[in-house]
Amino acid sequence: MGSTSAQTNEGLGRRDLIKRSAAIGLISVPTVGFLSACASSDSGGNGKVEKGTKSDKNPLGVNESAPLDFVLFDGGFGQQYAKDAIKVYETNYPKATVKFTPTQKITTTLQPRFNGGTPPDLIDNSGAEQMDMGVLVGQKQLADLTPLLDAPSIDDPSKKVRDTLRPGIVEMGQFDGEQCWILNYAYTVYGVWYSQKLLDSLDAKYPETWDEMLAVCEKAKKKGIAAWTYAGKHPYYVPFSLYPMIGKVGGREVLDAIDNLEPKAWEHPAVKACFEAYYELVQKGYILKGTPGLDHIQSQTAWTEGKALFIPNGSWVENEAAKTMPADFGLAVSGPTGLDASDKMPFGTIWAAGGEPFIVPAKAKNAEGGMEQLRIMLSEASSKNFTQSVKSLTALNGGTDGIELSPGLKSGVAALEKAGQNVVNPRLQDWYVALQKEKIGVAGIGEMMAGRATPAETIKKIQKFADEAAKDSSIKHYKHQ
């Protein structure tokens, strides 16, 4: 999963299934199409462009006159950061032309091109119609980005690009072995987002234990404020705070077992305890009325309007909800509230990881150009431009010196500092997209949070989904190394 949401004028969310009834058609069917077509397609294309001459200024051997074809997901991060980076590419390679295509319909736009053997050179594979990463990797449709990682960085040629990246970025691009297939450009802090101003008005501090959480929720309820809301139509947002809570309570190994599709992984006592805690929010009326029918934009708007205190989300929310967020909102984020002192990991444990996944197709005509564009984007100048314009960190480790950080970004950086080494990174959302979104998210957690299923029923259903995925020979399976 990437890190942005689709523009509100399209009415689609970044991780939007669009409509539950159409989810299979828009996500699963194109994925199956990829499996069959990509496996058999030998057609298309006029071949790759000739490589250029490698030099200190051109370490990847880019063909300086070859066109570059760049498709970007046009979501909450917008287009400008990419356009600015393209200008640098065009300055460095004035003989080259760049075809830039922003779209919210990644699969619809690109499936025919992949199937025909004529994919673009660089893709921001994000949004509601994100192509399934596990399928793309399993069918060998992506170029290994190791040449990019081993190339000298733009700011300090004595350092490789890989040595300038935040912890976990390279690992997130690896699925099985040392090859790196994906470069997640944004760095997302997931957690519980809230208004510090609203929390202060309740004379409360962010709760560290679940008893404290329930007390804050009751305070809010008495003031006519719902404690929680979430993207009810896209309930796979709930794990942004629920999964790290499971890791906090039971330890990283619980999340690893879930990612590995291990038998009975979802039956772990930590999963049961956290599901029951979230279900308690439903039973006690602490969820904003009507939340199950809200999409991500509607729930965020209700939240910024002060109708709800907490929302599970990612750091893209600051930019995405900017139009409705009051100037004195005091946007803040925290790692999940735990159960009690028996938790395996300390308060402050948080989910933070790369997002906004960029890929270079294996059949790209100008793969070197695609990687060079990414190398430019990973410069300090491009990184700062992104951070300043969209209020999000990038994969570059640093790049914030001299920047006036926005409230949410400042809070995210502080949360990362508090977490230290206690950062978790569940991989279900990029290893098994359909399982995480459609089944665990919508059919499982969504039903529980809407009050239509108990935690026990939900865990049983989700474990069944995971077991089916584990036994499905058409799916490439991945495991933590």
C-alpha cells in the first residue's frame, strides 16, 4: 500500500475498494489477468533502448536522448513533486523527452500495456487500483533496482543510494532474497491521529493503557464528541493502529506469524485481546454514528470538524485533509494505546514504513532512465521539495534540515524518535493485497467494527481466509527471513 489517497473530486480513496460490490471486478479480476497475461505475453515493444555511456555524471548509463515514460498515481501527494523532479531530469538530459501521465486508475491504465509488453519506464504503483505487488514480483514483471541502490547518491557520490535511505526501505522492496523490486518513496507514520487542541479541551492526555483510553472516550462522549471514527467503507484503515497494537501487546513475532500465514496465527491471545478492546469501542458507543457508511474523506472531514477525537490513519492525512483542517487543529499522532504493563513492547511502539511504491517494469524500454529519475527524486533537494509541499517524509534519511515542519510532520518525527527501535512493519498489505483489503479488512474487521460480528467470529473468519491463502498454489508466498 502506498501513502496517499485519491483526490476528493474523483470520490475515490487511496486504498479505496471503490464499491464493495465492484471490488472483485476492479482489483481481483485485473490481478488474475496479470497472472495469465504476463506469464504468457512475449509480444509487443520495439525492444529496449541502447544503453548510454557510464560516467561520473551518468553512473547508470542512461541513454541521453532516449524518451522516458513516467506514470504517476495522482493522489493526495499530487503531481507537482514529480513534475519538479522531471525538470531536473530534462535539464540533465536535454535531448530526452519525458512523457508524464498522472492517473488515479493505475490498473485500468497499465494492465493493457503490461499484457502487450509495452509498460512505462517508471510507475508510481499506488491508489485504489494499485497493481498487486506480490503478483508482479512472482511473475517477474519488475526490474531489480539494485543498480539504483548501488549507484552513487547525487548529494554525496562517496555514498551509495542505499546508504542514504531510511531503515527498512530496502527491505520493504525485497520479497524473496536480496533483489529489490520496489522503492517506496514516501515514509509513512501510521497510528492514531488526533487534535491536540480537542484533547486539551477534555483536560486529557493521550492514553497509554486501555483503561485510560476508555476513560478518555467517556469524557469525549459526555461532551457530545465521538471518541473514534474511521474509513468505514474502507476498514482496512483500522489496522493502521490495530496491527501495531497487536505487536505492542504480543511482540513482533505475532505480526511476523500473521504475515507468514502461519496456522493459528490469528488465534494468538494478543490478537484476541486487541480485537476485544476495539470491539469494546463499538459496544460502548464510542464510534461516531454512521461511521461504517463513511469513506476515508468523509470520516476525515468529520474528524477535522471536531465530531470525533481519534482516527486511525497515515501521515498523508495532513496533506489530504488540509482543506478542512482548522489552522489551530494541533494535528498529532501517537503510537497505539496498549493494554497494560504486561505488554511485550513499550508505549511508543509504532508502525512506520515506506509508502508510495515506485517500480521499473522488467520490459521497460528505458529502465536506466526510470532508475535515474528515482535517483534524482532521492536527492536532498527533491526530498525537501516533497516534504515541504506535501507534508510527508521521504525515503531519504534526513532531508529535513532547514525546513519548518508542519504540526503533523513534527509530531510524526517526534513519534519516530520516541519509538526508537520499537518500529513494526507488517507486510500483509504489500505481500497479499487482496487478502488484506477485501477479506481481512472489509469482510473481517469491517464487519466487527460495524457491530455485525463478534471478535471470536471475526478471528475465526480471518484465520480461514489466511489458511486459504496459504494453501492457494496460484499465489506466490513470502516469509520473514
